[in-house]
Amino acid sequence: MYLYAPDEVFKGFTKWSLDLTSHDNPTKQFKDYYELIKLVRKDMGNSRTKLSLDDFMLFYMQNREEYAKFKSQNGW
């Protein structure tokens, strides 16, 4: 990644990896990871991606009810 990723992707990865150890807001890592994945998708040719955080989290969690519960518990 250091050699080939554009600066935005590199910085997004760094931000996400630093947030993994943040105890102030443990669910923030999901939002940062979503932003990172969105940057990677754009870099790979999907410049007009319209996938939302909800789309990403549903893909990640694979369960609508659990995601709704997660959103409610975390104030999303």
C-alpha cells in the first residue's frame, strides 16, 4: 500500500488503523473503514460509487435486524 496506493487511500488506512486502538469511540472504526473502502473503490475505477454506510454495514454484518440493533445501541 505504501508504494502503490494514492495519498488519500494511504492516509485513510492510517486513520483507520489508529482508530482501532481508540477507546473513546470504539464504533468509529467502522465509519473510518467504510471511508477507506470507498476511497479504494474510487481508486479502482468506481468513481461514481453511491454505496452508503448502511449499504456497507449491511454487507459487513449480513443481518438487517442485528444492524438495526447495532445502530440503535450506538446512536447512529
